[in-house]
Amino acid sequence: MFDRRLGSFYFRFLSVHENFSAVERIRAVNGSRKFRSARAHKPRKSENFAFSEFKTHVFKRFPADNVSRLEDNRCVVRDKAEQLGLSSGLLLLRQDLLKLDLYGTIRGAVSTFDTFNHIPDLDKAIANAGFFMEKGGVLLFDMNTPYKHQNVLGENVFTFEEEDASCVWRNHYSAADRRVEISVDIDYRETGEHFHEQFYEYTYDLDTIRAALEKHGFALESVCDGESFGPLTDESERYFFCAVKQYTQLEDQ
């Protein structure tokens, strides 16, 4: 089970190691609520709808709904929305992106914090986003690059010593599996409690991502360095994509 205190160490990790982007330091989280299936009928029109993980400024500028698998995230998003006076128009869904099922069509989606790197089937995740996206809808998302997985994370180990706890962050990159295994161990000094978290980030190159987008009706408008927002280089650690849907799914042709 995910320990929310891990986030504290993760933000320290990001601030200490300049290799990690400022984008990663902003994590707004998501929520839960179930709705009836939309696959059995033609989606109806809806207001601006966004899924996955959101930056705080998204709430400030756009009425947006939110989808996540994590129960605890709902509380954080709801609290942030209430602070911004947007809670009355916020819809929180608890869903797996590989089983995404919305109540209607969407005009835009935003995914940050390398969410798609945590999904073993990128093609299906993009297909789900495309299924509910209206023609002209925009998909904005970021992903860690193969360079970052292989060279920045790689086989590196990061350690943190704080007054209340110590943390060890281990990485193991498997070229054969095209993924990074990330293991985090936290020991709390006062209580003697030990926390362990293990997860994977999957590696996708630019050609694979582009092909998945085009396969499911998106035109890739632009891709840039997700940290500098300038041109990509051989050492870029993050992609930032802007893709536009070319047609509405289930629309009568």
C-alpha cells in the first residue's frame, strides 16, 4: 500500500538532484467515483474533461474533472479544488486508465508526472483517451525518455538522511524488459517503522509513442524537451507532447 509520506522524500529527492525536472515537483492527485458504461452507446457532449494527474494551475484556468486509481488522491484533489472555489464543478473518478470508461466525450486531457511511463500497455491507454476525445480535442502529456531511464536512473542509488527518517531509493534498468524497477525503503527513527515501495517505469521511444498516437486518431502537433520546453536533444530527460484528435469516435461518417 502506498505510504503518503513517501511523497515528502520524493520531493526532497527532486530538489536535491538537478537532473529531475521542475515539472515533477508539482503533483496534483486524483480521485474516485463510478459511472455507467459509455462504450455501449454513442458518447454525449460534455464540458472540458481532463484525466490523470494535474498541475495546480489547471484547476485555476479550466473546469476539469479527474480520474485516478488511488483512493487517497481524491481527498487531495477535492481539498485543492475547494481552496480554488471549483469543487462544485469537479467530477472525481476512480478508474484504471487501461479500463477507462467515461460518461461522455471530452475536449481535452492532461497527463503529467510521467503517468504513461507507469503503464505497461501504452497503446491501450492512448486508445482509451482517443475513444472519448472529440475531433479537435487536445491531449497534453509528458513522459520520461529512454535516456533518463538508462543513464539518470539506470543502476543508481540515492540516499537521504533526515532527522525523523532515512530513505534509500534504488533503480535497476532492464534493457530486455525495457523498464526501470524502482525500490524505495524508508525507516522511521522514532517508531522503528519500515516502509517499502516497489514499482516500474516502462521505456517508450519517440517512434513508438508517435505510432500509438497516429494509430488512434491523433496528429502529433509538437514534442519538445519537457524541462526546458525547447528542442529535444540526445540528453533530454523528458518529452512533452501536444497531440490533436482528428475525428470524434463513433461519429457517423
